[in-house]
Amino acid sequence: MASHATLARTVTFTAEENALDYLRNACSLSKQALFRSVRWKWCVIALHGAVYGFAVCASYGTNYQSVLKDDGKLISFWDALKMSGLVLLPSEEDSIRRLTKVLRNPFEHFIPMSWTVEIHGMPRIAANVLAVAQKLAGLGQTPRRLGPQTMRGIDLLVRRTTRRLLGSRLHHESAPGSGSPNRT
């Protein structure tokens, strides 16, 4: 029997590619979530990862250690966002707080319970958070590291996804005057 050497299969990520992967997944999952509500969980997690990832990328410049704490762990989500220098619109800040504190943290650290989540406000939250991720992707060294074609792809992806989210029935059901009693 002939012996065949097995080649190791690997995948390599940069910080920018990692953030971009989260962004692409967030966009894909948001589309799915409009028809399968359970997908909002994964969309929330991916949106958080995209913002966090691009905030880190915008913050570290040429020294990745600048985004590490003394113990060698990555700085917090909020510290990365602050360090990026991005000034958030009030609606963006509100959406990020809701995404993080009300949705992402309970999903990531799920306590055994039954939890019902109001999703009517999700398209607006997702659109606002996508806008933040897009802005962060344009800061620091990220555009140079990803390249102009990828940056144009990010802009197109976010525009298309935002249009789909804000044009959705779910979003219009929660619009002012729709009679929706619970909005997130």
C-alpha cells in the first residue's frame, strides 16, 4: 500500500478579515432573519463581532499591542469603540447599547430560562449598527489593509442590506403609527 503524506489544511485570518467575516455574516443572517426569526440571535452576535472587530482594527494602527490590556487580553468592546475615535450619532449609540446589553450579552451568556424577544425594532437596530461597522471599516489602516475593491464591496453590501432591512415588512410594522405596542 502506498503511503500518502497528508498536507495540513489551515486558514489564516487577519484582524481586518475577521471583522469582515463577521460583517458578511451579519448581512447574510439579517436577510435570513426577516423570514426566520430565530436567525436574529446569530445576526446580533455577528453584528457585535463586526463592530468590535472593526473598532479594534481602527484603533491599533501599526502596533497591535496598543489594543491589549496589561494581562495580554484584548480591550473591551466599549474601550475599542472609544479608542477608535468614531463619534456616534445618538441613534447609533442607542442601537449599539440595545444590541450589546439587551440582546448580545444575554444571547452569549444565556441563563437557563424562557426568553421572548420583541423583534419589530431589529431592522432599525441592525441598520444603525451596520452603519457604525461601515464607518469603523473606513478608519485607521483598515482601508489600506483591505484594499479599495474590498472597501467598495463593504459599502455596497451595507447599502443593500440596509435597504432590505428598512424596506422589510417587519420594519414597517414597527414604524410610528403602525400600532405596534412593543418596540426595541
